[in-house]
Amino acid sequence: MKNRSCLKIFTTILSMLACFGLLPQMQAGLPPEIPGNPDGCYPAFTTAEGCNALFLLGSGIGNTAIGWYSLFLVGDASFNTGVGAGALALSSTGANNNTAVGTAAMLLNTTGTRNAAIGTDTLVYNDSGSFNDAVGAFALFNNIDGSGNNAFGDSALGLNIHAIDNTAIGDSALVNNDNTGLGLANFNTAVGASALLFNTDGDSNTAVGFSALSSNTTGFWNTANGTDALLHNDSGSYNNAVGVRALRNNIDGSDNNAFGHAALAENIHASGNTAIGDLALANNDVTGNNVASFNTGVGAAALNGNTDGVANTAVGADALIFNTSGSNNIALGESAGSALTTGDNNIDIGSPGSGGESGTIRIGTNFQTATYIAGISGATASGGAAVFVDFNGKLGTMTSSARFKGEIKPMGKASEAILALRPVSFRYNKEIDPKGIAEFGLIAEEVEKVDPDLVVRDKEGKPYAVRYEQINAMLLNEFLKEHRTVQEQQKEIDTLRNELKEQRVLIQKVSAQVEMSNPARQVVISNQ
């Protein structure tokens, strides 16, 4: 751009202006100066100083031209200010309310209005563009008909041609914007040296900070706030990066949100991620495999080590910090899920979890000694199974399916151990049950002496609870044994009853026969 030197431009314009000056019909010139006033004071609020300044002024008023050929072709244009050699040299009728300060500032403007150019070669190629502001050498240098642009800084928006409503503040900010001339790169805002440096056709981007979004070419609707934020973004869109190096390496990933130092810094292609906190999701998609999408990390270093994991949610400092490729995990709390690396579908709330596991829910640590959950007490659920808790805090139900059992055999005499147990009544200590309600059950220490397998032990190996569900099965076995005994006894009783019945019938028969064999004796006795 800067290779188009002022000397070359001036040489071309000089030849053209010299031709204009030789035409008789174009010798309107300035009116006589107002007597008694300093040099350069003319009627109609006009001031001119310099070789051929305001040379072809017509009916225009309120113009100020200071410098070689400044406002040379002004004609009927009004309220323009040109300060510097060639400033507004070609502006003519209709080109009102322009301000150009600097050598060749707005040199080629013809009909553009309400522009302000301050600096060497600012808005030099502007022809019909209006409402532009350019401050700094070569700012909006190539602009032809783009309007509503604001450029503050050396070469800011320097190659813009047709694009509109862009704002660039800082050296080389948006310098390549619209250099394709397609007029697509509109509504961009860049604040900081080299911000949106290589943007060509991307629109509606906002970059605040040194080199923010500097590599963006066609990406649109991105917001970068911080040094090197979205630095390498090329075509990615709908990204928001706030913080130094946030989304720094993103190239074409879209719909990402990064808030914090180096948040999502290594993301390259992945999309739909949200990182809030310094170093959150910092290594996401560092492999460039474009699979690490739809992750959410809230908290410093949350999901920091994630490279290819998908759809993880981590809330809390260092939550899921070492997860690399695990997916669909949820971690809530400081360092929650920090032990997970590759496991999937885990939920860790206030718990570090366990490396490599999948499909597991963990809540709390050893520091929690009581649990209160609403909506359970007083709520009846039928047709389910009892829930058990082991001393690692694992919840589960007991299965009775043969699919999960081995060495199945009759219980036999093993159940006879319960006959040695001593049922007792008792009341819990007040710290457990302040009301002291009467309870009935067994003492774990006594049960252990009878059968150690019938007790549950605490973390120190001491008897803690009785496995009443096992005792129930043993009771059933003893009941069935007694039932079989009763059945056998009933058979014996039934047999005895049948025998007695037969004997009774037999006795009756014998008695009848005896009575029939002694009738005469009975008569003789009666006669006596």
C-alpha cells in the first residue's frame, strides 16, 4: 500500500491539474481579497493560502484551503477544510463538509461528504464515500466509496475499498479489511494495534486488544477482547473470547465462548464450547481432531486437560482438570472429577471421582458425615427394591437373579446359627435418636461371635450393622425345615389315626361277634 508513494500520486495529479489550469473556461479563480484583512481572507467566509489553493472556487462558501492545490476544483462545494499539499484537490460541487489535514489527505475525493481525514495520505483514494473519519498516516488509504467508517491509527482500515460502518483504532487495525473489494467486510470494530489485521471479508466482528482476531479473514460475528484473543481465527464465526490469549489458536471453530486468561486457548476446530475462568478448557482440541465440542468449563482450569472429550460439564476450579477424552461427564465443585481421565457418563458432585471409571455417580467426600435428601421421607414407592450402602458410600440394590450368582446349593444346617442369636430391645444413644424410641433387633458384636458373615463392618473393620436380609433368608430356611418336620409328623399322625380307625372298626366287629355267640347264657342268667 505504502509503495504507492505520494510522489507517484502527485506526479499523476500534477499533470491532470496542469491541464485543468490551461483551460480558459476553468479560470474562475478566487475573488479579490477583502481589503484591510490579513493575506488569504476572501468573501463568503473563505480562506485560501498556497499555490492554486481554491483555484476554481465557484459559489461555494465557508471553505478553507491551506497548501499546494488544496481544494483546487472546489467549485460550488461548501464548508470544506483542506490543510496540506493536495488536500481535497479534486473535491467539487456537492462535496460538502469535508475536513482533510495532511499531505494528499482526501486527494482524490470528488463527491464524498462529511469526511474527516487527518494524516498523510488519509482517505487518499476516497471518491464518493461519506461520513468517514480517518486519523493517522494512510488511514482508510484505499477507501473509494465505503461510508461510515472510523479509522484511528497508522494504516488503520488502510485497504478498505467499499465496506461500510467499520471502526479501527490502533496502528494497522483492520488494515486489510475489504482488500478484496467485495464490500462484505462491514460493521467490524477493532481496537488495538493489529486487531483484525488480516480481516478481508468477515463482518460484524469486534476485536479489542493487541492482535485480537488478527488472523481472521472471513469469520463473522466474533468478539475478541484481550491481547491475542482469537489470534489465529480465520473463518470461525459466532465466537466470543474475553481475556488474554482466549481462543488464541482457534481457526474455524464456531459458537465458542471463552472468558478468562487462555480460556479455550488451544482450541482449533471444535465448536459449541463454553469456558469461563483462567485456563478453563485451555487444551481443548489441541489435537485438532475436531471432536472436542459442546463442553462447558466454569472455574479456573476447569476441564483444563480436555483434548478430545465431548459434552462434558465442569463447574468449579480444577473440575475435571485431568479429563482428556472422557465424554458426557458432569463435575460440580472445586476439583470435582479431578481423578477422571478417560471415563464417560460420570457425575461427580464435590467428589474427585475415580480414574477410568464410567457410568458412576459420586457425591461428597469423607468430610461429609450426614446426608439429608428431601422428597423421600413420607413418599411411598411400591414394587421396587431396597437400597443398600457399603462403607465406600456405594449405593445399590441386591439382586436375586441366578445370572449374578455362583456355587448355588441348599443352605442346609448353615441357618441353624440364627438359633444362637439373642434378640434384644434397646434405645439408640441420644446423639442418634434424641427421642429415644424403643427399638428391637440384634447386637452386631454378639452376632459376629455366632457368624462373622452376618455383620457389616466399618472402615476400621469393627462390627457396625447386622445383615438382617441374610437372617431373613436363614429364618425362611429354618421355617421350611420345621415345616417339613411338621409335615412328616402330620403324616405319622394321619397314619396313626388311620390305624386307630381300623382298630376301632375291628374291635366293633369282634364285640358284635361275641355278643351273638352268647345269647343262651344271657337268657339263663336272666331266668335265674
